[in-house]
Amino acid sequence: MPITTEDVLRWITQAAQVFHEQRDYLTQLDAPIGDADHGVNMDRGFRAVLDKLPSLSGMDIGSILKTVGTTLVSTVGGASGPLYGTAFLRAGMVTAGKHELDEADVIEMLQAALDGIKARGKAHTGEKTMVDALEPALAAARKAQEQHESLAVLLRRAAEAAEEGMKATIPMLATKGRASYLGERSIGHQDPGATSSWLLLKTLAEVAD
Amino acid sequence: MPITTEDVLRWITQAAQVFHEQRDYLTQLDAPIGDADHGVNMDRGFRAVLDKLPSLSGMDIGSILKTVGTTLVSTVGGASGPLYGTAFLRAGMVTAGKHELDEADVIEMLQAALDGIKARGKAHTGEKTMVDALEPALAAARKAQEQHESLAVLLRRAAEAAEEGMKATIPMLATKGRASYLGERSIGHQDPGATSSWLLLKTLAEVAD
Amino acid sequence: MKKLINSPETVVKEALEGMAAMHPELIRVDLENQIIVRADAPVRGKVGVVSGGGSGHEPMHGGFVGRGMLDAACPGAIFTSPVPDQILAAMRAVNGGAGVFQIIKNYTGDVLNFEMAAELAQAEGIEVASVITNDDVAVEDSLYTAGRRGVGVTVLLEKIVGGLAESGASLEQVAALAKRVNEQGRSMGMALTSCTVPAKGTPTFDLGEDEMEIGIGIHGEPGRRRVKLAPAADIVEMLANPIIEDLGLKAGERVLAFVNGMGGTPLIELYIVARELARILKGRNITIARSLVGSYITSLEMAGCSITLLRVDDEMLRYWDAPVLTPALRWGI
Amino acid sequence: MKKLINSPETVVKEALEGMAAMHPELIRVDLENQIIVRADAPVRGKVGVVSGGGSGHEPMHGGFVGRGMLDAACPGAIFTSPVPDQILAAMRAVNGGAGVFQIIKNYTGDVLNFEMAAELAQAEGIEVASVITNDDVAVEDSLYTAGRRGVGVTVLLEKIVGGLAESGASLEQVAALAKRVNEQGRSMGMALTSCTVPAKGTPTFDLGEDEMEIGIGIHGEPGRRRVKLAPAADIVEMLANPIIEDLGLKAGERVLAFVNGMGGTPLIELYIVARELARILKGRNITIARSLVGSYITSLEMAGCSITLLRVDDEMLRYWDAPVLTPALRWGI
Ligand SMILES: Nc1ncnc2c1ncn2[C@@H]1O[C@H](COP(=O)(O)OP(=O)(O)O)[C@@H](O)[C@H]1O
Ligand SMILES: Nc1ncnc2c1ncn2[C@@H]1O[C@H](COP(=O)(O)OP(=O)(O)O)[C@@H](O)[C@H]1O
Ligand SMILES: [Mg+2]
Ligand SMILES: [Mg+2]
Ligand SMILES: [Mg+2]
Ligand SMILES: [Mg+2]
């Protein structure tokens, strides 16, 4: 089954719910290697997205994602605002006019989002950022597509890979973002941005299930 | 046996020792109803007095007490500096030229000291100050004199009365000094100045023993 | 005790050395006498304005020494009044022949020591006048206390009276304006945490995580009552209303509003306090003619604030606005 | 969490309202866009100088808005960069036709958001230039970090560059001086206690009674290392020496020495830090040409300090001394 406009709206709504619930958890993750605000930032941004929800009904998927992107840019601030904002803007561009997404569309969307983040943040894998959750997620999705898995399975694999990627940030030395200031002391902590990326993909997988 | 110049010097020396040892205790007493410095103040003043000790040898009792007074005025600060300073200055005036003090001399000295404090501080009994230790001490000394007690006994009685007066400050409502700002909350705490007065008299009694 | 110090004994002396090193163009520090004197003192023909008190209230008073404010400050040990010798040395250093004006906060220790210094200075032929500030409405001004404490008004008074003295006014005129400023100002303070006197090494009082003290002094003295922590809006009501009532401020009147930090409270919180104060004053139709927001009369690292309102007239405003050039207050020069 | 606030959500907005109420003659606050603009903006023909960043560093940046310094500040949420919309609104408000200069601290969030705002402003035909301050020697400036953080130099740069812009200089000249100031300045900070982000409600990190963090950032980020509490003299060595070495300061050179408090440290301690700094500089025969002592770039109620040294030339000194009229820095007017 493809992902519909309604699925996308449910995804956004549930993601907002998840970030509200995980607000303190994400903020706690940001304390030892950052500035203790990542959960607060994501929650603020997605609550603003929720406020936009009524105005999104009837829109195509691309327009919805673009609105999410501009809303995040306008309300999150910090590093994650421009990064997630750009991700959703780019995702919206490649899904412009669509009301359904199949496997290929979803992979294109994920690729665009990841490329957006990497371009904005000048980031690569292994630097202890959200990229470390998203890059393996995309790879897993591609692999599932090659194996002709359903969209639901494809997204579940992507979310699982994101979770592994997130956990793999724990032993990493940060070389991007605020955690990089800590040098060796950044080792041993899970990256908050990788965690929020996993939560986003997990929620999408749940919606598609 | 009268009090000699040497006794006075021993008194001063031992008082300095006592204030050094009781520095934290007096300061703790000053915390709940004052500004947590009385022990520090007395210790600073009497250490300065100790430094003057070599220059005091050969002086008469009046000159010694006057020097103690000016030293306390110059080094203690706060309320207790001018008060104890004036007390020793006045005590020095009534003992000028003397090398020995008998019962009458000692009572005259205590009276002058007390009058000096009351005049400087505009204080009366029952206001939760050093006066509440010194006033009963003087009364007890006079009574001992009437009973023809020895100087040693007279001073012991004075010290005991000072101790009782000091304890009697606990239930008092302060109406002078910093403790008065607390109103009802000043009740239940022992006055630090009454305590240092008791220590001074106790040390004198020990020296005369 | 966590402080940026070398040892409890050397705090005051070393801070004075720091001031001397950082502001050589504004002030001179006489370490022997432990006084801070404006660089060009004594100014001939000018009333010398001297203040002082225990240390631990920085920038008050040393930070207010300079053109248009104080001619000298005599800092005592932490929270302990200066001694007469110090005060006398300061009075001598700033005596330009027109007399010396003492600004004293109403604490037994300050009053007694400045009094003794004044007696000594007068014996040397120096003309002396003084004001004793007593603006703290947390303390009942009755026969049963040592009188109200001098707090925030002292800062405003030092600026205004310093401005007048700089203009060449006589000792009498300076004393008259000082009296008026003190009469027209009231303050009240509160603490979220206690301070720690370095020589003692532990907090003067203990407050629970959800408690605060209302009506504290500036020496870590506990307040009149301990209450549950409350929103800033409520705290400011507790502080501002007694001030407004005690001053009898009426609709249409003008004030200088001074929101002061106790040392450990950051500016962002003081501006929230300022917001609540502005709201209350607006509700009563009282105009904020001038304002001062910052930590100017502190109690070491205590967290908390105080509010001072001064009913201003044109003369006060003129000398408040007059140029000032000191380490802590500076404008117009 | 003990703070003078009403609720964690309203801290920034209410502090801005407090600023608006207290300084109507100096600044305008646009609450909708959450920006602070100098009262007479836009000034025709003048380069508009805009800065901003997360809140919690007060008085930086809002307290530096006014004649001779910033034309506008965009405060984000506590410790969170402002969003492009805000920055764009500020740029529009101060664009007097001579272009807008952005002063950005080197944090990923600040850089990205200001970058996006610049793109939007340029699309509207506003000429934009910028500087990214990166003076924190606690962070290695290597490929393996986001680069050094922008800290204390930002304050000095805003004053100096603001002075130049006020004199009518071009965007190019402003950018050139900003680049030089940033290159010639270095900082390092330390913390005795953590701060507490209001929305989080508990301290960002925990420090033992006998521990301190060396090399902290201004967002409650922990430092490079945790060490035993030490006397001020040793702490200042730990901060000043890496700065002096990184700057390559030589005997006979002149600096502007900036001793900054992190928010919860009182002035008396900062002057002890200043004393130790003066001693170290004197030992190396480096002259303190100008100084600034106080809490100007803070981290909420964190106790601690930072030191900034700026190697000054005559042009920098001229614009440092130039008149300034802002809520937090004021002289000459
Ligand atoms: N250059 C970058 N590229 C990609 N992701 C980044 C980069 N810098 C930071 N991040 C991500 O942003 C997260 C922090 O976001 P957040 O706490 O909201 O912003 P800030 O660091 O400004 O407080 C980090 O955990 C990391 O995953
Ligand atoms: N007016 C007064 N008359 C007599 N004694 C006083 C008066 N005011 C204060 N005292 C005494 O001084 C003591 C406090 O001394 P100290 O702590 O050294 O000075 P300060 O109160 O200035 O800090 C009080 O405990 C009290 O006994
Ligand atoms: Mg963060
Ligand atoms: Mg005391
Ligand atoms: Mg005292
Ligand atoms: Mg942040």
C-alpha cells in the first residue's frame, strides 16, 4: 500500500506527539554533550507544525512537507531548525504535486532529505550527528526495495537501521556541532539529533504499518 | 590579691587566644540573627592587640587598656569595634597610672566600660546585646564586694552572672543592633555580643584565680 | 564554598588591587588605609563626598568613586563596617576645603564608626555633614529596632548628591538634597539563596529548594519571613506594594525605578522583575521617569533582588542625568 | 530550580517586555518578531549592525542595542539560535540603505540561521556582510571540530564595529575592522557551577563541591576538563596563558583586557580575577590599554568567569572609546 496524504498528516501529528512525550529525554541527551535544548527545540517546532495542520488539509504531499519545513525553519532555531527544515523542504520538492508515495518515491524523499541536511550542515557519516541515523536508514530502505519488500517492511527496516545508527553514535568522537567542542569527552554519549531522526522514521514506519 | 599589670597582660593574651578558638562559634551565633562575622571581628581585633603586646611592657594598666581600646577601634569595625573599643578606652581612663587594681578599682573599671558601651550604643538592659551580659556582671561584682569577697571570687561571680545574662538573651526580642531587623524571629537565639562579653569576663576571672 | 578567590583573608585587599589595576585613570587605591579615592582628589573648593561600609556589596561603594559621584569609599572587611581610621584617611584625602559629606547606611556599626571618624575629622578642623540612609521598608521604623536599614537608595543618593557636589554646591546644599533623596526613597529585597561569607565558609542561612526569604538585608541577614517560592509577578507585588504604600505614591507621580540584583541573579531575571514592576506602576498610573537595572548593591553571590523607588523632582533628575565617570556607573563623559 | 521568573515558557518574552519598559528612550522592542531595535532605526545612510543568538547571555546582545553599538539584536529561545524570520525582520528594520552587517558567533545553529536570513535579505536587495567570531581557545580550531566558538570577543567587536558604523563607514570598512578584531582576540572561560535551563529545570551538569570545569562554553556546555577547585591565581593562569600563547602576545604589546562574569559570580570576585590577570600581563610586560570588568556575556546563573584579551591598534581604541548609549554599555553621551 502506498503512503497517502492522510498517512503523511498522521505521521506529522504523531511525530508531534512523540516529540512532546520525548521532550525531556531528548533534552537530557543534549545535556552532557550539548546545551540541553534539543527536546525543547523539536517540541516547539512540531507544536507549531500542529497549529498549521488545519491549513494543510487538501494539500498535496509536497506542499505539506514544504510547509512543515518552513514552519520548522521559522520556529526551531538552533542547529536542528535549519537542518530538519531543509530536510522537509527538500523532501517536499521531490514529492511536489503527489498524493501518494510508492517505494521509489519514499526512497527519493529520504535521499533528498538526507542530501539537504548534509549540504546545509556540511556533514558526513561518522561525525556523531543525525546523518548517522539517516544514512544507514536510507541504505536499508534501498536494500529492502531491491528485495522487493513492501513499503511497510521497507520503512520498518529503515527505522531499525536508524536505531542502530543512533546507537552507533555512542562510541563516536563528535566532529560536528556543539558536541565537537568536548573532544574526547563526547565519546560515550548518544547523539540527540540522531535520536530525533530515529523517532521520525520510527513514527513513519508505524503510520505505514 | 590585687590584679597586677602582668595579670592584665595575661588577660589580654588569653582573651586573644579564646577569641581565636571561639571564632567560628561566635560567628555561628551571629548567622541566624546577624551577619555571621562577630567571631571574625573579635579575632581580627584581638590578633591586632597581640601584635601590640611587646610595646605594652612597662606601661601602667590604664595605658595598656587604652591601647587595647584604640587597637580594637582601629581594627574591628562593625558595631562591636566602637563598642568594645570605647569600653576599653573608658576602662583605661579610670585606671590611668595604676599598676595594681583592688576590688574597688575593678568595679570602677567595669562600670566605666559598661557606661561607655551604653553611651556609644544608646543601649539598655533587655535589648539583647552585650549590655545584657555586662550589666548583671557588674551587679554581681558589687554584691560580692559588699560581702567582702576576695577579688578572685568577685570576678568569678561576675563571670557567672555574665553567663546567666548571656543565656537570658535567648528568649529576648532584639531591639538594638542588626538582630532587631528580624523582629519576632530574633527570639530563641543567643546574642553573640553578650557571648563575647561573657568570654572576656570569664578569661579575666581565670587570670585572677 | 565555591568562589574565585585566593584565600578568605585576602579577598578585600586583592579585589582593591584588581580595581587599581583596571581603572588607573579613574581611581587611586590606598592599600595601606584600604580606601579608594578618585584619581584627581582632593578637588579644590569642592565638597568631598565619602561613603563606605562593609565589603561584599560591589560595585557599591568603590565602583562609584569618580567624577560626578563619590570622592572616596572606605570598604571594611566583608559585611563589616570600616574602622574610624580608614574613614578619617578618606576624609583627609578628599578634603578640598569645602567640607566633607558622609553618606552612611543605617547600621549600628556604620553609624558608630563614621560618627567616631567625624569627631576626629572635626577635631582637625574639617567641616563634616552626613546623611544616614534608611530606606528598607522590610524593617519597621520604630523604637523597637535600630531603625530601617539603608539599602538601594544609597546608590541613587550617591549619584544624585555626587552630581550636585560636582557642580560646586556647598556642604549645606549637599546635605539638604541628600536628606530629601533619602526621605523620598524606599526599598525592599528578597533572596532565593543565601550568600556565603568567605571567612565563615558556609551559607549564612539555609533555604529549601521551594523557599525564599522576603525582606532580607544586604549582609545575608535573613528576612522578615520565609515563604514558598512564587512566580516573579507575586514576588514583585510583595516588594513593590509596601514601598508604594510607605512612600504614599499617588497617581500621576514620577519615580526613578531601580531593579537591583543581589549578586547571583542574572540580568535576564532582573528584566522580568522590571516588567512586573512596570506593570504594577502602570496600574497605579505612576510614571517611570528614569530607571536603573542591574546588580549595584549586592550581597556577595546571593541570588535575589531588591526594588527601590525614588519619588523624583526636577533637581534630582538634573543630577541623576549629570555626567558621571566611575568604574560602575558612567555616562555623559 | 530557583529563578525570578513566571514560567519557563515566557522568560524571553517577558524579559524583552521588561527591557522595553525600562529603556524606551534607547530601544524599541518588536515582540511579534522578537527583536530589539534602536529607538531611531533605521538610520539613513548608516550600515545597520545586527547581532543575535540564543537568550541567556544577557546583557549580550539586546543590552548592546543603541547609538554607537548594535542597531538590532535578535534573541532566540534560551541558548537556541534565533530563526531566520527574526533575523530577517531585524535586518529589514535597520536597513538604512548602506547595507547590513551581521555579527555571528561561531555555533552551527547561529551560522545556519544567519546564513539563511542573509540569503533571504539579499533576495530582497539588501546588501549583507558578516563576521563569524571564533575566539574560544578552549576549543581546538581543527578539521575535527565545528571550529572555535565565538565568546567574549563578540562583546568587544560589537562595541568597536558599532562605533565605526556610527561614524558613517561603509559596509566594506565595517567588515574589514570586524575581521581584524576577531583575529586579534581570544578568550577562555571556566565554571564553578552549572546553569539551569528554565525549560529543563535541572542543572545541565553536576559539579562536586571541590570541582570546576575549565574551558566551558556559554550555553552550559561542559568544558574540556574537570579539575579540582583551585585558588584564583591558578585559575587565571589556566585561562590567560593559553590565550596569550594562541595570540602570540609579545612584551611591549597593548591589549584590551576583559574580565567577564558568567552570571552568578559577583563583581568582587571578578576584581580578584582582574588582579591576577594584571599580574600575569605585567610579568610579560604586556600593557592593559583598556579594560572591561563585569558580567557582559553570561550563561544564565552560572558561577564562573571568562577572560578575553584583544590585541588593540589605534583604530580599535578610537572606536572602543567612541560614545555609546545602550542599556548595558554607556559612555560619552
Ligand atoms: N553540522 C551538522 N550537520 C548535521 N547535524 C548536525 C550538525 N550540527 C549539529 N547537528 C545535529 O544537531 C543536533 C543538535 O540539535 P539542537 O540541540 O536542536 O541544536 P543546538 O546544537 O544548536 O542546540 C545534534 O545532536 C546533531 O545531531
Ligand atoms: N546599640 C548597641 N548597643 C550595644 N551593643 C550592641 C548594639 N548593637 C549591637 N550590639 C552588639 O554587637 C553585637 C554584634 O557585633 P558584630 O557582629 O561584631 O557587629 P555587626 O552587627 O556590625 O556585624 C551584637 O550581638 C550585640 O551584642
Ligand atoms: Mg542543543
Ligand atoms: Mg555581625
Ligand atoms: Mg558585621
Ligand atoms: Mg541550542
